[in-house]
Amino acid sequence: MPETLMVEFGMGSSLRRGDHTQAATRAVRDALWHNSINLAELFGFDKKDMRITLDVGVQQPDKVDAEALRAVFPYGHVTVNLHLGGLDVPRPDGDGHPTIMANVALSVGFDMERVDG
């Protein structure tokens, strides 16, 4: 099991298209842009060894394309977990597409051997 070394959070929205994947993708980018993730170098690992767990909250998780979210990451092993969360806000113009808000929690770790002593 990977040892979690960092957790970052992000929020994204789809203002007019009502696109849950777009909102989630923007939330992932928001979380990534908060940090320069240099954990691999710090611990002497290759970036491809990163274990990334992405928890995504939107009102309609079945409408999120998990592969599109994985594609945002340039390296690492990404696990996407979709949850009921976020917020759908009705638009005053009544066009049928609410503003979609997505929240993500991004956890990064590595398979590390614990040394006692």
C-alpha cells in the first residue's frame, strides 16, 4: 500500500455547458497548480512511480469520464474514485444546464519500505 505524502484540494466548474467531466478536469488542474509536486526527486523515486489517488465529488458521478481525468496527469499511476458531492447550481436563464461545481482531493504517495530503528 502506498504511503501518502501529500494531499491537495481543488475546485472547478462548468459554467454553461453543464459538463461534469469539464468541471472535474478543472478541479484537478486547480489542485495541481497549487503545488509543484517534487516528491519524486525528494525521495529518490522516478516520477512514473507516483501513486496518485484522485477523489472527485460531483452531483452526477456517472457523467464523469475517469479516463479524461487520468489524462491530465503526465506521469504516475492514477486511481480515480468518483463520489456524490459538489454542487449543481440552476442558471437563472433556465437553459436547462446548471452550473456544475466539482471538488477533488488529490493524494500522492509512493510504495515505500518502512525502516524501523
